[in-house]
Amino acid sequence: MHVDVIIVGGGLAGTALAVALRSAKLSVALVEGKVPTRTAGWDARIYAISPANAHFLESIGIWSHLDRARLQAVEHMSIYGDTDGRLQFSAYDSGIGELAWICESSLLQCELWESVKRQANVQLFCPARPAAMTINADQVTLQLDDGRQMTCALLVGADGADSWVRQSAGIDAIQRPYDQLGVVANFETEKPHDNTAFQWFRGSDVLAWLPLPGKRISMVWSIATEPGRDLIQCDAEEFSQRVEQVGAARLGKLSLMAAPAAFPLRLMRARQSAQARLVLIGDAAHAIHPLSGHGINLGFQDAASLADVLLQKPEYQDCGSLALLRRHERARKEEVLALQTVTDTLHRLFQAPADPLAPWVSVRNIGMNVTNQLPLLKDLLVRYALAS
Ligand SMILES: Cc1cc2nc3c(=O)[nH]c(=O)nc-3n(C[C@H](O)[C@H](O)[C@H](O)COP(=O)(O)OP(=O)(O)OC[C@H]3O[C@@H](n4cnc5c(N)ncnc54)[C@H](O)[C@@H]3O)c2cc1C
């Protein structure tokens, strides 16, 4: 079987790309290891989706199909340093509707999956995994683990941070584990959150509370691996109390809604995201610390950029040509590098011990307070985050 494009990995980035190619005159195969399912109750894996990506998802016919009762707008953001640093953002002050939308991962994933299932130019291979690939000048040959074989003009690796495609193509990646876990959990709160996201920098630990509809929040706590493992062993009562304490009981008593989950955190950047006949998108190309909440936002923008390049190319042009794929790579390089650098620098700045007399402690907290007094800089930061 021959198709124009094979996408390996039907996570959010890969499926969004397939959906964005709906109107392309290209045949697409999507290879995914497991069928997505909707989490019962409230998914602990949630994303802060930027307005730019809400717009992208709207443009591919997904956003307006999501259950509005499960979406929460973030209108305010309060960030606290480890001494007296404080930074506040408000959608109202920046003249916009919302800073971000909080959305469950499985809600988005299932909507994208339902859409791609109905798409005439896409064939789904799921559950299936690639077993071998060969790239030559004219095409890529992919063999699946069930023995089926297909060829394509362009292979897209959207198979996450441990990308099989990236490794099989021999593309080297810069990898730096943070020795931290991202612990995620949802809580019912005693007090209303007023559509506010909170973030506390406590040395290298970063605790984020993101508002969910009703009196509920979703937590992402980036915490050193060992204490993180201890944390998830706690019973529901102790776990809730510890989270409540770091957040200075800002929303009163917290009640854990379901068992927490934990993910190891790392910085990863593929040395190149495009070569002839192959391109990497989403976490296969770059993984970022969750403190900026930008991982999948970068992945969606990769999908949007690649789809754009493929949709706009002349019909005669080979969709695996290096010149074409480099156009996409150039368009994405700067933003990915900027966000990885900013989040990594922030992480390092707050990683230094929280001795109130140490100079870096003053720098990071004064920096927050100074930024908070500069409406133009704050506006710039908001507008950059909205567009990413
Ligand atoms: C704790 C935590 C909190 C986060 N919070 C946020 C946030 O608030 N906002 C945000 O934007 N980002 C956040 N992120 C980052 C975000 O989760 C990732 O950037 C995003 O999931 C990447 O999507 P992806 O589709 O590129 O990869 P993945 O989600 O990893 O999807 C890869 C897909 O490929 C499939 N696959 C893998 N290997 C194969 C194979 N060999 N064959 C077939 N299929 C395969 C997998 O089954 C999966 O479906 C967070 C990350 C963590 C760890």
C-alpha cells in the first residue's frame, strides 16, 4: 500500500495534524499503538490551551464540538516567588477574553480521534506499531509489527518524547532529565477559584493550580523525584493537606478527587526536526518543563505549521522534499528554542537553594515584582503566551 503521508503516533499532535490535512489532496495513514479512551470522572491530565491553539482547533472543526461544560477559561493568573516575589496577569487588563482554556487531555484526544475516524483521506492503523523502516531517495518503507508493509512520500514522527521514528532515523537529541516528577491530581475546593490559575515557585519545586469548572482545580506539582515518590504514596487526606499547605490554603480545604499520577520530567530537543522524507512534531521533536504549560501548545503549532506548508505546496511538488520540510522547520525553530530556553532558565533560577540572603533569591523575587509593576512588559509576556 502507498500513501502520501504516514503519521506515526496518534496523540494530540499527530491526530491534530491528520485532521488539519482534511482538505489536502493527500492520502494519509495514521499508525497508533493504543485506542484512546475517555477517562471516567475528571481526567487528571489537563492542558492549559493557549487562545492561539483554541483558534487552531476551531479552524480544524474540533473546538466547537468540545463539551463547553468541561472547559474552563483562565481570566487571572497569580504567580508567587519563594520569598515576596509576586506576579499577576489579568485577561481584562490585557484587553482579551481569557489567558488560556483548561481542557482535559482525554476529552480533546477523543474528539480528535472521532473526527479522524470519519475523514475520507485518512486510514487508521490502530492498535499497530512500526517494526522497521527504510528511507531512500524516493520513498519511506514502513513495516508494521503485524507484518503489514506500506510506503509513503513523507513520514511524520508524532510518537512522543521517546520517539521510535526519531531513534530509528538516527536523529540525535539533547536530553536532560530534571530529576523531577510532574505529579498531577484534581481536587474539589472549599472556596471558588474565580477563574484564576495559581503558581508557586518553591525552590526547584513548582506547584500549579489550574481552575476546572465548578469548585474544582487540577494540580501539576513539579517536585524532586524522591519526595515526589513519597508524596504519591500518601493517603488522600495527607496528600490533600500537603498540597493545601504549599498553596497557603488559598482555596480553603482541598479534597482529592481520584488517585494522583506522576510523570518524569526532562528537557529534550532533537538536533534536527526535518530531513528529506521525514519530519518530527510535538514531543518527538521537543519536550519542555511543564512549568510554562506549553508542551502541547508547541505540538499543536507544529501540526498547524506543517499542515499549512503541505496545504499550500503546489500539487506537483513532492511532499517529502527537503526544501519543503525545511520551510516548516525554520518556521518553528525560533519559538521552540525561545520557550525551551525561557522555561529552562526559570527552572534553573528557582533551583538554587531558597536561602533568603542568597543573591539569586533576591534576583528572582525582585525580578517578579519589577515585572509586575511594568504593564507594557506584562502585556508583551501575555501576548507572547497567547500566540504560542
Ligand atoms: C505532568 C505534565 C503536565 C503537563 N502539562 C501541560 C500543560 O498544561 N499544557 C501543555 O501544553 N502541555 C503540558 N504537558 C506536556 C504535554 O503532555 C505534551 O507536550 C504532549 O502530551 C505531547 O503530545 P504528543 O502528541 O506530541 O505526544 P504524546 O502525547 O506522547 O503522544 C504520542 C502518541 O504516540 C503513540 N506512540 C508512541 N510510540 C508509538 C509507536 N512506536 N507506535 C505507535 N504509536 C506510538 C502513543 O501511544 C501516543 O498516543 C505536560 C506534561 C507533563 C509530563
